Amino acid sequence: MSVRGLRRIIVSVADRERALALYRDALGLTEKYSAGEMVALAVPDSGVELLLHERPPTPGLAGVAVSFLVSDVDAATAAAVKAGAQVVDAPADQPWGERQSVLTDPDGHVICLVTPAA
């Protein structure tokens, strides 16, 4: 048996509506369905869902981080900050050929915004 792909990423959030302001409204993920304290968002062109589960989060800088491919890291970072994200590393060109910013969402989970460097 082996892994055949990635189906969903589950993020525990203290306040679902506050999390939706970042992931849906600022980053543009589309809502697929909602069930109780959970809401699933579609990650474009991937078949992967981001599932926001309203329950006590346990964030940490050393845990798993999700990198979202965006068309403009600087603009997406500004929109994310406006929606409650905090900047850990400002947008910068990286030696591996991407422009990247590192943020924490309103619950303290690490997210990265990336685009291929120009």
C-alpha cells in the first residue's frame, strides 16, 4: 500500500468565521460545503480541500506549515494581514527560486504564500 495523493488538510480554528475571513475572503479559496463545526474549502487546481474545524487549536511555529501558490505574494500577504494574519517573514525572493512570505493565521498556524520568482 502507498500514498496515492493528498486529499485534505485539516486546520483547527477557534472561530470559523474569523478563519473564513482569511482563507476564503482574503486568499480566495472557495467554499465547498459546511457540516456542523466544519467547513471545506477547495484549493484551486489540486483536488485538495482545506478543512477548517472549529475546535481548540494547538498552533506552533515548529509544526506543519501549508504553502499556498498565489499569483502575487506581496498583494496576498497584504490581504492576509488585513484579514488577521501576522507576518513572520515578509515577502522576499528565496534562493530556491520562489518569492515567499511566512505568516501565522489568526489561530497561530504557520502558512506560507509563494510564487515562482520573476
